[in-house]
Amino acid sequence: MAKQEDQERASQEKIRIARSKEIADKLVEIGNRIIRELEKYENPAVSIPVRSLSNVYYDEKARLIRQGNNKSDRTYFNVAQSKSFMQTMLMASKLRDLLEQGSTVGLRQLFYMCRGGIPGTNENTFDEQEESDPIVEDVEGMLDALREEMNVYADRKGILCGDLKIVDHGDEIDCSKLGSSGYGIPSIVEKGRVDFVDCKADYILIVEKAQTWSRLNEDKFWKKNKCLILTGKGQPARGDRRLAARLHKELDLPVYVFTDMDIWGYYIYSVYKQGSINLAHFSEKSAMPDAKFLGFMTRDVKKYDIPKNYWIPLDNEDHKRVKEISNYEWFKNKKEWLTEFKSLLDFKNKVEQDALVGKGIEFMAKKYLPEKIESKDWFD
Amino acid sequence: MAKQEDQERASQEKIRIARSKEIADKLVEIGNRIIRELEKYENPAVSIPVRSLSNVYYDEKARLIRQGNNKSDRTYFNVAQSKSFMQTMLMASKLRDLLEQGSTVGLRQLFYMCRGGIPGTNENTFDEQEESDPIVEDVEGMLDALREEMNVYADRKGILCGDLKIVDHGDEIDCSKLGSSGYGIPSIVEKGRVDFVDCKADYILIVEKAQTWSRLNEDKFWKKNKCLILTGKGQPARGDRRLAARLHKELDLPVYVFTDMDIWGYYIYSVYKQGSINLAHFSEKSAMPDAKFLGFMTRDVKKYDIPKNYWIPLDNEDHKRVKEISNYEWFKNKKEWLTEFKSLLDFKNKVEQDALVGKGIEFMAKKYLPEKIESKDWFD
């Protein structure tokens, strides 16, 4: 490794640690304020952003889904809120410990760390992980920080390959030399933990399915076409979105998304591009508004002569979801998408990317994808 | 890489290719025989091993679950069998193509490749992947070959880290330098595709949960304890079992398994150790009868003072499964296991390995696991 790169990464690591301290300090500050308020017999409260569709909007200018400014107070002396207030405090205190230790833990491990139990009672602070996960998101909102910055990981999903070196916790990993395995994308990919060096790729190709990724990797598509190939295995995990967005922004790489020709695939594209409703507070760090949708598109069926035995009839769920998605702000003003939705309904069938292997093992790698990219045949 | 290793791997690759040819030849032979029989107006048939509990037994001597010798004939001129006969033929022909090309495909891709469609009709040869997956297993049985040897992969799950170099399709991957990512275990890990060099580990530690793997990897448990750490993320995929078994046998490494303290964890151990009922034909290639179960055990609860707030009450499903598993041949003569099952029922609770992080971030890495292994506190 070049010396300059070493210095660059050492400085990233410093920035990460400074950010850890900043978040820990915020937590201490909140804790101290609450103690003071309790000592004065006041009713302490914390302010949490509202996480519901009503507080989510599409930012036309930035072209991403954002959380609005509505907040709700969570107070201690309030029968309806005191449990969640205490949960929030316990979670905040454990997160502070993690930040100070610099260690990371998983969401389920964190649930147990906070399960608590109130001395002298049979009560747990948390009975199920379904209670603790949202409290982590509350703390994210309270501090305007990401779970990943507070050292908490989730189960991971995605894989990446291509001509890029990644430095992951000090280990330099050459993503062009990982055989059939690829780089398994960690849940936490913040700067200072995961950094990039020596990228020789010209763009990022995101594919919906793991089996597509494997096929393209075996065909060395990334090598012949100078790209990175990433899959989030269906709906991507946060780490997959964050890594793709960092590569896109920091290395200035265009992003193309290739999914099934169905409403679920279209929506996966939309999550990569402008974020999701549930994680609106995460869009800024992970959305890629310039991403393009390569396909599979309804018009490709005819163009590439996809035989009927690869079609699967749409069911009620598909119809319902097309209707729902057509009304989302970020689709409803886009003519090409509304036309695509209509065309999908008219066609009455969907086509999975797995089916394309039926057109020949190398059809995707040698014909479909290169032609699509070459002729810029994509949707915005 | 040393020259000797290069030669060794080249010879593995040759063996793999010879095996591919052998399987392809068997397929051609079956195909030719069937054509001859048809030309003579005979009723062609293939013989498929029966894959049900009735044809599965526990081999006491080899200490693994095996498939019995019951076979059933699948014939062409038989209303009840002619569809599955044709499905088997189409599948066999596509598998032969794959073997000749040397390319690999995923099970879903293979489904589409075989979906077929009979000319002049609206019939598909396969309507759902649920139909084609068992036919792949039928062909495995018919040929006494593995899906992996016929170049068909499934979605993968597991991860590995430790002081070992793996050569994966020619790329040398140092599993001690993969940061927080680890080596994502491919679905196909047969010799010639995936080979081992330079192992400095003394044993293999298999852990049930991905989050446990991440915690131990971050604590560099593998480095301090000279081991490989592998997780199959719950029930392992075939590739995870096969890779573990190859490491165990070829490198002569003892295997320890660490799961949740519940019947599902105990059964995961059992699958690694003696195989599973559904994949009885796969046991020989993947079982590790010498594997030991480290825990978590009911007696550890007291020994390590696991507080009540980490316990989860057993439910009906747990009770039902304990009963079922107690009657399996491979458990019912093992006194320590029967005692453990009883003790679990008496304790009325289960404990997940995730909970142990509540005893301290490094409790697993610094106390529990080293003590267990040091004192040989395990079940067979």
C-alpha cells in the first residue's frame, strides 16, 4: 500500500473516532440533563422524530425520500410513555458503553444487553427484540446519528466483486481476487472501518438476485466490462445500500440497477435510488438519485424474444402493489414509469432475471447487459 | 504460491474435470439406452432411490445417517409417471449440457432452463421450482453424484475466518485478512474449485449465529485460539456442511459446535455431526461424526450464572420437537443427550448464544469458549 493511502485511512479512522466521541458526548449530555431535571422534580422528556408515513415526504429537489420535522415528546411521568422512556434511557446508556469501548454488537445481542430486568420485580425492560429494534431507531433520530455509527450491526446480505480494493478494519481485500465467493458486505461500512483504494471500475451494476450475481461473476462480466457487481439479494440490507452509495459518491461511479420485471423488482430499484419509507432518515446516507434502471422491462420481452414459458402470470398481490406504488410521489410524476406499470398490467405477466439463463448461459453477460448499457436503454 | 501447491491444485482440477466427464458419460449412457428401448417399443424406465424416512437409517458403525437401498422405477408408459419421467429426462439433458460447458447455474435458473414447454401445447414441463428441485435430487440419486458435481448451486449462507488460505477458482484468499467480512462460503466447494493451502489453525469452531461469528471475529478469537470460525447462520446450507467436512477430514482438524441452548440448536449440531434425514444421500460427503457439542448446555446456566432475564420460556413447538428428536436413532442411545433433553424440559427455558453478550462483550471469547475447550466440557 502506498504511504499516502495509509495516511488517508489513518485520518478516516481519526474522523470516525471523533464522531464516536461526539455521539457519546451527546448521550452524556442528555443523561445529565435528565438527572438534573429529576433532581428538581421536573418531568424529563426526550424528543423523538415521528417515524410514520405522515412524517415522510419526497424531496423533489434532492430527489430522495426524507423524514419530516414532526417530533413527539417522550416523557417519564406519563403512564403511557414511562416504559418507553425507560427503555430509551437504558438503550442510550448501553450505546454509550459501546461507543466508549469501540466494540460492535448485533441487534439481537443488544436486545439481550438491554433486556434488563428491574431489580425486585419480574419485569423485563424489553420482552422481545421487536421492542428494542425500534428504540434503536428512536435513538438514531434523537441524536441524528446512524445505528452503524453507534457500533450496532444487523444480519448482512449483500456481495460485491470487481476491480476494487477495500480496506476493511485494516485488511486490504482485492475484490477482483475472491473467486466465486466475492466480498460479503458487512453491516457496518462506515468510513474508517471500510475504505476504498485502487478502483479500476467505471460503473456499478446492482443486480437483484444472488444467482444472477454468481452467473455474472463466473462469466467475469466485471472484468470484461470494467464494473463492480453488487447484489443485495432482493431487498438490500442497510449495509448494501450504504456501501453502494459510498462507492457511487466517493468514487463518482454511475449506478445501474438490474431487477426482475415485476413490481417488487421495480420497488427494489426505487429503494436504491431514493430510499424507503421505513428508513426515511437513512436516505441521505444511502440514496442514489442518479441511479438508472436497466431492466428487465416489458419492452425487452419482445425485443429479446422471451418465450412464453418464462412468463409468470401476475397475481392479486402484484396488482395491489402496482396500484400502491403508482401513487407514490416519486413515481407518480414519471411518465416512463407510469407507462411501464400500465404495460406490465396489460402484459399480465412478470419475468424474473433467472429466466434469462434459459436464453443461454451467457445471454445476460454477453448480450443483454452490454447492449442495454451501450445503447443507454434505461429508465431514470 | 509454492510450485508444489500449484501442481497439487492443477491435479485436483484434472480430477474434477475427469469426474465431470464420468457423470456426463453416465447421462449419455442412460439416454442412449432409453432411445434404444423406445425404438424397440419397450417401456423405458429409470431407477430412483426412495427419499423418505422409511428409506433412511442410522449407520451405527459409520455413525451417520444414510439412505437405504430401496429404489423405485420411473417409467415412461405409465399415466402416473410419464410426466415425472419426461421431467427427469429433460433435467438430465440440461445437466449434461452444463457438465460439457463447465458452467454453473443456480437452482432457480435451472428451473427456467428446464421449464420447457411442449411444442404445440400450453403445457410446461415444470410449473414451479418446487417441482424441479426434487428432480435434481432424483438425478443425484440415479447417478450417485452430487448436485455440486453437476455444476448446480443454491443460495449460499455461511461465512468463515481464520488462519487458512483458500484457493477459490484460482484466486488465493487469505481468510485471516478479510476484515469484518470473512470468506463467504460458496454453494459449490468441491475439490478443484475450492482448495486449501497453508492452514495454521488447530481446530474448527462452528457457531450457530452470524452475530456470534461477527462478535468472535472482532475479538480475533480465531487468532488468539488458533482456530477457524465458521457459521452456517442457523441450519447450514449444503456448501457450509461440505466445506466444514472437507476441512475436518483433509486437514485433520477437530470440530466443535456452539449453538443456542434449545432443541433447534441441538439439532443443528446433529446435522453437522451425522447429517439430516432429507439429505441422507449427502451425509457421506458432509457429516462429521467426531464433532463435539460445546454448548450452550443446561448445566452452563448455573455454572456461568446466566441471569433469569436472559431466559426464554419453552413453547409448545419446543416441547414437540424435543419429543421427536429424543426418538431419533442417533440420539436415543446417548445417555448424556437424553439427560440434556430432560434437563432442558425441567428447566422450562432456553438460552440463546446472543444473550451471552449480556455477560460482557468478551465473555464468549475470553471466558466461556476457552474454558469449555480447555476442560473438554463437551458432549459427543
